[in-house]
Amino acid sequence: MKRLRFLGARRVEVEDVDIPRPQAGEVLVRVRASALCGSEMDAFRGPDAMAGNPGHEVVGEIADACGHPTLREGTRVACHAVTGCQRCYWCLRGYELFCENMRGYSNAHAEYVAHAAHHCLPIPDDITWEQALMIGGDTVGVAYHAATRAGVRAGEEAAVLGCGPVGLGCVLLLSFWGLRVTAVDLVPYRLDLACSLGAAERVNAANGDAAEALRALNDGRGPDIIFDCAGSPKTLDVALRSVRKGGTVIIIGERGETPIYPSRDIIHSELRILGSWYFLRADFWGMVKETRRGLRPERLITHSFSLDDAQAAYELMDSGQCGKIAFTQP
Ligand SMILES: [Zn+2]
Ligand SMILES: [Zn+2]
């Protein structure tokens, strides 16, 4: 079968490998679509080759159910990429993200994947492949998990820092839920896209201090809630300097260390700072419900490629001139 391989230094190739053999508790899935994730780009740009690829957002049909009691050959599934041991305290509570033996699946950019059966989420008939790819992967999943953790409410003033795929997912979901969203990024293409997905305002951080522009919102008090989808020292600084007193900063992006001065940054302004990582299998069903109510997550996909054109797909992703990119297979 075909599988993508990262060669390092911004090169990828399609290689021919054996179809993976499912291990205990796994099934074989024939891939119909996989999505590029921003988290793959460090590996793409870095110097080292990989044994395969870091793809982890994938939908497809069960090709071999391996005796599973409910999954059948042909069942359409979204593969949730982070699994746990199914035995520990956190797994039994349905919070496998905290499992000591947590495992993240990769190599999604291939014709087949072997995947944990209990993380193959059956896709309802009225949900399309494109929709399932967006809500079964982290584009909307991370946004949904973070927004539900933060307890957002319609009418709130929100800012989204960083309009890569996850930031765009936040823009889409938050505006669908009735928050007034300001999108912040450096790339005009992504700001345009954010506005087309529901953002009410845009701030190009290349044109001056984004914190100043954000502080002007909400009658000069600043946003009620800020989603930091970049997580750089710079964006967290912008968030802490612009969120309203008593507001919420939720950190999703992961970009290294940053200094925080509790008195100045948190205590005197009584901020609520939350971290949010990935999303839960259980979140999928909430997103199915929102899709049925009209969320239209498929609008996040701006480009589709075949696996054979992967090099062009990653170069486009590297340029920032795109939303979500999908590899689709007939
Ligand atoms: Zn991802
Ligand atoms: Zn566990």
C-alpha cells in the first residue's frame, strides 16, 4: 500500500509498504481521508527523516473488524488518535488523555491504518466524510474541548490568537455559538478565512501591538475570553495584557517557555488561566450534534490533494495560505 514518508528538510515521498497488521484490540481501516495538522510542520521542516509520517487525523471504512463484536467491515469510522490502557483510573473515567500509558497514533497518511477498535468512532449516516474528518480530528475537536472546558457563553467577546487550523476551528465554533469573535494572525489569507467562517473583527498583528487593538474591544475593557492557539511567548503576552479583568485565557498552542509574573499577570486582575490539551473521544458526539444543528465544519477544508501530490500539499501548508488540507482517497 501507499504510505507517506517524511524525509526531513521539507521533503516527503510516497513509499510502498505492507498493509499494517492489527495488534490485539485493533482493527484495520481503509482510509478515505486524512488531514494535515499544524503539529506535523516541525517534523516537516526539521532535518531528520521519519520511519513514516506524523499524520493522525483520519476517517475510513473498517476493512477487517478482527472479530470485534459491533464494528463490521464497511462501517464508516473516525479514528480518534489518542488512546489509553482502558484499565487505569483516568481511562475508566473516560479521560484517556491523562493515562500514564497514553498512546498517540500516527501514520494516518496511508491507504490503510491499524487503529484501536475502541477509538474507531462510528460515523452517523447523515455526517459526510469531510465533516467527520474535521470533528473526528483535532481541528474542531480541540476547539470544542477547550470551549466546553472554559464554559463559554453566547454574547461574550472572544479573541482567537493564531488562525492556523485549530484557531480557525475555534473561530468557527465560537461564532456558531453566538460569541463575538476577533481573529488575530499575521497572514492576511487566514484573517480573510477567519472572517468568512464567522469572525466579526480581524487584527493583523504585523501592523502594530495586537494587545492594544484587543483592549479596545468590549467598551475598552478587553475580551472576556482569549483562546491562545499559538502559545508563543509573544501571543501569551498579548493575551495577558489585553484580556479584561476577571476574564479567561485558555492556552492551546504549545510553543515553549514563557515568563509569567503572578502579581501583575494573574493575581491583581483575577484572571482565570486554563490549559486545554487535545480532545476526548466522548467530545465527538457533542460535535455530531453541533454539525446537525448547522455548524458546517467541512468549510474549514480549503484544499484537497491525493497522496501522490503530498509534497505540494505540505509546501502549501508551510506557506500559511490555506485552511485545513485533506488527502482524499477514492
Ligand atoms: Zn492534529
Ligand atoms: Zn489508562
